[in-house]
Amino acid sequence: MAELVMSGRIVEIILALVMVEALVLLAYRARTGRGPAPLNLLCNLGSGAALMLALRAGLTGAPWGEIALWLTVSLIAHLGDLATRFGQRSGMPFGRTPRFREPGTSTNQAAFKAQIPS
């Protein structure tokens, strides 16, 4: 296990799993129209992937410039992710819709008005 981590192979395995996750989520989105938007998903996963590549570079003794490059790529992807989030649904906190502004346990909710069958 130590060799798997120190060689950076663990990062490659994790990146392969992240690619599978991206493909599954994109396929789900294409099939159902639900799930994260492709640009949001790719920016988010891209940021994490670049951080993992920076980790791999550090574990394998790469020059500092390579580590800095991957950290910069991660920052750019992260900023892209933030830009897409702030550009959506102006006035709503990250990904929320107006229906979340109402308390979930109010007496105006349908669950409080339902009649229990006798």
C-alpha cells in the first residue's frame, strides 16, 4: 500500500474513478435532463482532478514548477465553477431555488392540511 501511495499510482486510480463518475453523471443528464449541468460538473471535477495531479507531482518528486502548474489549473477550474454558480439564479444562494426560502414545517404546507382517513 505504501508503494501505491508513494509512487502516485493511487492518484491515477482515483482519477480513473473520477472519469467514470463524470461519464455516468453526463450520461444520466443526457438521458433524464436531471443532474448537474455539464459545465458546472466539468469545472468542479476538473478542479479536484488538478489538485490530485498536484499531489501526484509532489509524491513523485516532480519539480516545484509542475506542482505550481497543477495548482494554477485547479484555481482556474475552481474560479470557473464559482462563476457558473454565481451566474445561475441570481439572488439565490448556491444552487437553491425559491421553494427553499419557505420553512419546510410550516402550517401552510400540504402535510399539515392532509386529512387522516378514519
